[in-house]
Amino acid sequence: MLIQILSAAAVIGVISVIIGVVLGVMSEKFKVEADPREHQVRELLAGSNCGGCGYAGCDAYAHAVVFEGADPGLCAPSNNKSKIGKVMGLDLEDGPKLVAFVKCSGNCHNTNDNYIYSDGRDCRIAYLAPGHGAKKCVYGCCGLGTCAQNCPYDAIRIVDGLAKIDRTKCHACGMCVSVCPNHLIELIPESADYIVACSSRSKGKDVKAACSAGCIGCGLCARTCENGAITVENNLAKIDQSKCIGCGKCAEKCPCKVITVGHKA
């Protein structure tokens, strides 16, 4: 009996060795050579796996850059476009550092409500309700914090029913931009001097009825700007940051004070 057991063990041992040798040979024969650029690109990314680039994580994005020709400048938190481009043999320049900005001033003190909305769990659910939520302004911030819940850097707080960005924590990953149902959040240059903190496209009278801090589309800012940096489209003022010199005349003329200083946004 003992001999049979030892014989069986010996056979199993021999088979295991043979299988090991075969697997070793096969793995060496069919191995896929790793591209060192993939690791180099990965090291230049932020490492937060935030998904702001549109890929599943930093590893997936690095692979896409090297093997799929993905845009090397999609990782806003790292802002290493030029360095990644160098790894890929491309001559690229870094863009301006970006931060998220909420294009709304409609907090609880400035806005009027149409009704009481009790399901305060998700802005995307509120957006499906009549008027896109309780606030009379259909373009404004729902204030339920979906952006804050999805921010991987804890850079957003809801203050008086309005989303506020902490610039010192924001890495411009774009997650808040993607989840806001009213498309109120955009990435702007951190150096932007003046910004329009409103998204309403309603006419002036309707804006004032809904929110005391909304843009009424009067055009005073555009007529005041000497550099042609401001236009009014669909009853809403817009600032072209490439033309703005930061003189502040638009903010002084704005009757609703909806043009805010960039670093105070």
C-alpha cells in the first residue's frame, strides 16, 4: 500500500515538473513584449483613477495613449501634456491650468421656489421633476450635491443650496462637469479674471422673477468692454477669456453683479 502511494506521488511530481517546464517554454515563446513608454506615461499621470479622461483609470488611459493614439492631454489633474508628448515623440505644449466653475449664483437667498421638493438625494432625479426641480429658474443649480458626491478630490460643498468649488482642492478632472444635469459646471483657466456666474437663457423679466442674481442679458457689459471680449447670446453674457485683459469695467457696469472676480468664484 505504501509503495502504491509513493508511486502515485512520484508520478504526480514528475507530471508537475513536466507541466511547469512546458508552461515556462510556452510563456517565453508567446510572451508579449511590454512597451516601456506605457509605464513612463503612467508615471506622468495624476494617479487618482478619477476617470475624468474618459477611460476606466490611469492604467487604461496610459495604454490608450501608447497603443491607441489617445490624446496625451486628457489628464487635467497632472497637466503633463508636454511631458507625455515627449515620451511619445511629439512636440506638445501644456495648456493653462484649469479649475471647475459653477455658472450659477442662485443660492437659497437669491432664488424663488415653485414648490417644495422633498427627494433631496440626486440632482439628476430632481432634473426630471417639473421645472427641473423646485427652483423657479430652470437653468439653475439644483443644490442636491450630485457633483460633490462624485468629486474624487472632495473639492465641492453645497452652501445655501448652491454648489461651491474649493479651488485649492480642485484638479479639473471633469467628473463634476459630466454629472451635472443642468450643465452648469465648466472647466475654465485658473487665471480667468472675470466670469459670468449665471446660465439662464430666459429674458430679463423672467430672470428677475426667478432669481435676483441672474444675468438679464442687458448687454451693458458687452458695450463697456473695449476689447470685444464679451458677447450676449440667448440673453446671456459670455466672456472670451483669450480677449479679456482683466480691467473689471464689465463687473462695475453689471446691474445684477453677476460678473464675478475669477479667484473669488
